[in-house]
Amino acid sequence: MSSTQTDAFAVHEFITSRDGLAFLERRLDLDAILAPPGADPLSRSPRFWEGSSEEDKFKALQRFVMVGYNSTTGISTLEVKAFSARDAQAVADALLDGGETVVNALNERSSSNAVAEAQSALELARQKVDDAQAEIATFRASQQFIDPEASARESGGLIANLRSTVANLSAERSQLMAEAPSSPQLPILNGRIAAYERQIAEERAKIVGSPNSLAPQIGTYEDLVMRRELAGREFAGATAALTSAEQDSRRQKLYLERIVSPNTPDKAIEPKRLIRLFTIFVTFLLAYGVGWLVYAGVREHRQT
């Protein structure tokens, strides 16, 4: 069964259900419609052998309202019988309005559920992004680093420059020692080389070698950044899911389209008086014939 058939049958069930009866009673004087003055006692509701409870009224309504479905065309047909054309049209219009109410409720429930779930997922993803960003801000404030990785790169660059300077000074000292071993410039060069080497050691200690160095901070920072990226991806996915849910809710809406609106017939199709009178006449004639044959048989039996 396709979804269209299922949705159509949902409307059918409402029309022929007790909810449909309650909807009619809120819209119309159903008692006056089912039992107007002068109505046929065998056709009205309640009939003389029926009660006046809601259950009896619900069963009686099944005689006046019929719903059909054409699986080929997918078109449903609502047929309402009443003791006047205007009452039949009023009942049909009211039942169709009730069917539209059911369809609108199905649309609202379907779209609201899907969109609400997508919005809930989006809010959760947004909260994760906010939490990740707050953790990074707290880390930066406590460690006094905007980006430990950038600081490590800067320290690495500084160490490379210092080592280059030390290499140049060492080459200069070797040349000076070869040319003038007793030159007063040698102690100065040695002092400068020692100072640069101490600075190199200090910069290396900032990167690795102690609990307060950049290495463990970089690991913590990378973990926080990774969490933020994952939260950002989840937020992007939730945003796309919400957009898709809103589009689907607009695209998959159900509609109860009235191809032919209920009309007011200008000629009653019930009761078929001539056919019923002829049926009654033939029935009584057959009963008379059967009774006469029985009587004739009994009389002949007595005579013999």
C-alpha cells in the first residue's frame, strides 16, 4: 500500500468513526437530520426497535454515510443519504471539513516531529560548539597563550637563528685562534658563544623538558581544537538536517482536494416506491399462492 492509500484510509476511518459522529454533532443538529418530522419510521433513526444512545446513533449513521475508494484513480467517494437534499449536503460538507482537520493534524504532527527533532539536534550541536570554545578560552587565559603551536614555532625559529649565530661565532673563534692565539678577542667570543648557548637551552626548556613546557600544553590545546572542529562539523550537519527536514515537511504535505463538491440534488432517489410496492405485491401473492397450495393439499388429504 502506498502512503497515499494509507492517508486516504485514515480519512475514511475518521468519517466512519465515533470521532466523526462527535464532529457532526458539534456542527449540526444530527438528531433533527436523522429523524425529521414525517420521516419513515422504518428508515429514520432511531427506529422503534432501536435505542437513543450514542452507540445506537453511531450504528444508525453507518446507514446514512458511505465511503468508497477507487484504487485505480486514487479517488475517494463520499455518499450521504438524508431525508432532505440540504441535510445530505450539510452532512457531506461537515464530514469533508472534518477530514481536512484530520489531514491538517497529520501534517502538523509529521512536520513538527521531524523539525522539532532536527532543532533539538541543532541546539545540542550548538551547545557543544559553545562548550568547546569556552574550554579553549579558559585554557588560553590560564596558560597565557593564544596558540601554543604558534609559540612553539616561534621558539623553534628563534633556536634556529641562535644556533646559526653560534655556528658563525664558533667559526670566527676558530679562525682567530689559528691566526692569533693570544688575541684579546677570544674571551669575548667565548662569552658571546656561551651566552647564546644558554639562551638556546632556555628556549628548548620552554618547548620540552618540564611540566610547564609547551609540549604538554600543545597536546591539550590540540585536543581542545579537535573537539571544537568535531562540534563544528556536527553543528554543520545538524543545520543541514534542519533545512532538509523543513523542506521535506513542505514538500510532503497532504491535501484533501475536493474534485467534486457536495451538491444539492433536485430529485430524490429514495424511496423507490413503485419497486417496493411491486415487491410487496409479489411477496404477498407468492405467500397467498403457497398458502392456497397448502390449504388445497390439506383439504384433499381429508377427503381421501
